[in-house]
Amino acid sequence: MAGAKAPRERGGYTEDVSAGQPEEHGLRFEVDGEIATITLDRPDKRNAQTFATWSALARIGDELPERVRVVVVRGEGPSFSAGIDLRMFTPEGVPGQGSFSSAARLGAAAFEQRLRQAQRGFLWLRRPEIVSVAAVQGHAIGAGFQLALACDLRIVADDVKFCMKEPALGLVPDLTGTKPLVELVGLARAIDICLTARTVEAGEALRIGLAEQVVARDDLDSAVHDKIAGLLSTNRDAATATKRLLQGARSRTLEEQCAAEGAEQAERLRALFSAQP
């Protein structure tokens, strides 16, 4: 993302995060007060992703203004994201970025480092101090599915089509999507979805927990707007502490979770009452 400008500390701006690169990242990044919006913006390619897309996502996370509380991830056009740009499977690859075959020739250690850099673009969406919302319409395939899974909440249009395509291509899902998928739908369903590479449509997505809400395609933006309003109606510090508690709940015993709740509540009470005269 060399050459991209750092986010400016004022409300209401749009930034092209593809500046200065040999190939477009296909992202727009906007901040308006406490809300940041990341738009996958290659509608002619169904918002296919490349190495540059993942680098740009990571840079946005690094430079996200502290005032931001909600991050919306959306796709321009009829699809959220059809996954990886198919040129990455060719020997020529994407101009200026290479291909999977060239990445594989780096050797195991070098490839894993490049993969960790790509994963950084997905991991920051889980931070306790923000809530990330994926607004998903049309196809969310492979890397697109995993980007939606990286978000805390998924509001989807009734035409959504989730698919974990990687195993059908001889690959594995490697952009942080396997853990949230298992946590959302359970191991058996995750195995079924991944190993058959089948399509999960809106009704099933809602029923099995992949989506929190399904709306008509034309109502997607207004549904996301309403959800943001609800999220911003709570105290910011309390919301951060609560999300932190919820994220740790699966790995703790009940006793450990009770202790964590007490520690967070004690901190909240100190903060609330120390502010009083």
C-alpha cells in the first residue's frame, strides 16, 4: 500500500487505497465520524481479491482512526466478492504481484510469512474496540466468504450465495475463515460446507447462524444503517469490555468466565464513579 495517505482525523472523507501500486487493490475506504466503510470496488471482476487487496486491508487496520467504533465491509455491484482473482492461478499471475505458483516457489517459511501478512488484513476486524459488519449480497465465495466470516456480524441480502471453494481447487481455506465457521455452525456443518464446496443460500445461512439478518437486496443498506445505529447507542467502553468477554468465553471455564466478568465490571465501575464529582 505504498503511497497511500494515512486516514485524516476528520469526519466524512473518501480515500483511494490503491494509489501508488502496480495493480489496483480494488478497495475504497471511507470514514464518517465513528463509522468506517471498506468497499470492495471491482464490480466488473465481481470484487475478486489479490495479494494487493489483502495488503490494503491490513494497512487500513493499522491506520484506522481511534474514534471509529463500527467498520462496515461491503461490495460494489451485484456480488460481495467472488473470491480470489483467477489470474493468481496462472503462471503469469497478477501484474506486479506474482501468482500462487511463484509464491509456492518461495519455500515453506517464506510462503507462510507472506500468508501471515495476508491474514493480517482479516484478523484486525475482530478487535474488541470495534464491531465489524459485513453487508453481503450475491456471491461470497472463497476469500469473499472468509472476509464475511472475519466480521462480527453478517447482514445479508436474500440473493446471497456463500461457498468455500478452496477444497474444490485443491487448496484449503487459509484467510482466517475456518475457526469462525466452526464456531458459528458447528464442526459437522463446517465439514459439509467446505468439503462439498456447496452453495449456502440466504435461508440456510440464517437458520444455521452464518447470518444475523436476511433482507431484500434493495433493503440491505437501510438494514445496515439501522444496525449501526443500534451498535452506536451503547457506551463505547462498556461495548469494548463486553465484546472482550464474549470473545474469551469459549476458551474459559464457567468459573474463569465469572472471574473475567468481575474484573471487567470492577474496571467499569471505577471508570464510571471516578468521573463523578
